[in-house]
Amino acid sequence: MRLKDISAKLTVAFAAAFVLFCAMANAETSPPGDASPEPASKTEVVATYARITGDGDRTRFIIDLSRSVTFTASALANPDRVILDMPEVRFDLPPKSGEAGRSLVKEWRYGLIAPGKSRIVLDMSGPARIDKSFVLPPVDGQPARLVIDFVKTTRDKFLADYPRPDAVPVDEAATKSDQKPVGATVSTKPIIVLDPGHGGIDTGAIGVDSVYEKAVVLQFAKLLKAKLEKEGAYKVLMTRDDDRFIPLGKRVEIARKLGANLLISIHADSAPQHYVRGATVYTLSERASDAIAAALAKHENSSDVLAGADLEDGPDGVADILIDLARRETKSFSILFARTLVSEFESAVKLIKNPWRSAGFRVLKAYDMPSILVELGYLSNKHDENLLVSDAWRERAADAMVASIARFFRPRLAQGQ
Ligand SMILES: [Zn+2]
């Protein structure tokens, strides 16, 4: 009996061990992604904290990382910027990191610049060279640290000390978008390109309650795309459908390559006057319609500067296209659509006073493609910020845009084109 007992116990133990073994084997052979989210974090690099110490003669920039990374430094003048490029990093930094600099570093930004590539752009308060830079590996539970010491230098030496930033990441981002026009040229449906503003390292405006413009406009663009596709009458494409940076000139180039019949750039910026609120529709003009429009265009046009993109290395020359090249016909179509959109918005959402405005937005400078820029609202205004994240408001605004697009293309669709 005793032997039988032992044998039974052994059988149970063996069976249990076998089940455990099978489970382990299974875990090892199951495809990645089926497993728990743990493995992904083993390979990703996370930035958790950053600080700046020192004085105007020597300023130290330190960023804590979950693992060591390699990085390259480059620089651009006007304004003076130092650009740090590195493999993809997830920036899990406290809110408002980068807003307040110190000594030689005025402020700084961070984010994805292209798939697999992250960038930190430091706005310098004056010309500075890197005296020392190193990465300390993680030890005893301490994070890895990327440390850069800046010292003052002369203006002449500033650019001589650094290479120019690599243009490759920017080109890669655009190339991926360029691959989307498959079938676009054979489509007989009107082609609409939605351009969610900002992205990646360029956050756009940050709301009173920390809503990011780049996120809120992407979400809206996706909703609008889905609604337009449901109509079945258009081909709808986007300049970006994830959190990546795309230079302004590239956005125009992408839309033109796709053969867009209408480009809608979507934003939700901030204004220095916190009472400013309501949706605004912008068309291109050489002279801004008013002070708010002028300030907004200036801010929007600085996207590439903020991201540390080297304009002179740009592939297109779009940056140099003069406003007066815009053909009259394109301009009148842009204005027609802007007016149509305003009239649809009137019954759906709150509009700013004089909701059709104009200014010299670079993203509207295609001379052969009707283009408008819509500011859904102002993140500097708390009421607008609340609306922009509300599903009900987004539905109403997107439906109004769908209606305006239908009205705009109706004559063409009626001809069976
Ligand atoms: Zn914007």
C-alpha cells in the first residue's frame, strides 16, 4: 500500500511537472506579441528624467535613461540649436520638461523624428560648444545617464565645431508616406489629403489641461477620414497617421504626389490671448488678414525650425516657392471651399469672429492644389480644449466637414467624373 501511495504521488508530481514543462515550452515557442507586454520593454529605451545644471560659462544637460544609447550631435544657426540624434527613445518625462532651460540652454524639445529615430533639440541662448559628452551605464539600480557639458564659444566657431544634422531621418519619414499613393493615379474619385499638423518632436500647442495639439488633430483626422470613406465618393489619404514629424514642405510634396484635389491641414493652436476661441478656416494670402492670423502663421511656419530640420538640405525648394506663384484658379477654389466649410460650421460648432481668415502658411503654398488650414479651436482656451476632447463635439465638427466637402465636390461628382 505504501509503495502504491508513493507511486501515486510520484505520478501526480510527474504529471504536474509535465504540465509545467509544457507550459514553459509553450511560452517559449509562442510568437512574440502573444506573450505578456514585458518583452517589449526589455529592448526599448525609456527617458525618465532630465535636468540642467551649471552657469553661463559651463552648462550641463543630463537625461536619465533605462539603458545606454549612442547619439550624435549636430547644430544649426538662426536660431542657434544643438541637435542630438539617437535610436528610438520613449520619452516618459515629467510634464513641462524642456519648457524652462537654464544658462546656455534656453529650452529643449524631444520626440520621434522618424521610425526608430528620436531627437532632442536644444535651443541655445548663445553659441556653445560641447566640451564633454558621455553616457554612464546603469549601475546599482541607478539609471543610465547621458551627460553633455556645454561651454561658451564664439559665433564663428559654433557651426565649425559641429556637423550639420543628418537629413536622412526626415527623408525616411517622407518616403514611407510617399509609398501610400498606390492606386491614387488611377482613382477617378476626388482625392482628399488630410494633413494632421505637427507630430513627433513637434508637439504643436499644449493645452491648459496638457492636451497635445499633435495628438488631438491626429485623432480628429482619423475620425474625418473614416466618415469620408463611408461616403464612398472619395479617396482619402493622410500625410501622417501616427506620431511622427514631417517637415512642412514635405507635407505639400506628399499631397501633390498623391494628386490631391483638396488638401486640408488640421490644427488646434494656441493664442496669446486666452479669450480667443472658436474654429477658424484659413486660406493662403501674402498679407495676413489680421494680427492673430499673422502670429499663427509665423508659429506654424516655425515647425521645421523647432524640429531641428535643416531647411537648406531639403529636397524640394518648396520653402522658396513664392506666394504670388499661387495660381488664381487654385486660390479661388481654396476660397470657395473655405467659405463652404465656414457655412457648414456655422450651424455645428462655435466659430471665432470673422471665421475665414488668411495668412502666409507654408503648408498652403501649393500653386496647383486647393488647400485650406482649419484651426478646430484654441488649446489656450479652456472651453475649446474641453470641446476638442469631447466625442460629441468631434462628431459634429467632422460631420460638418463631410457636408462641406460634399458641397465642394458636388458639381464634379454630378458630371460623373
Ligand atoms: Zn498647429
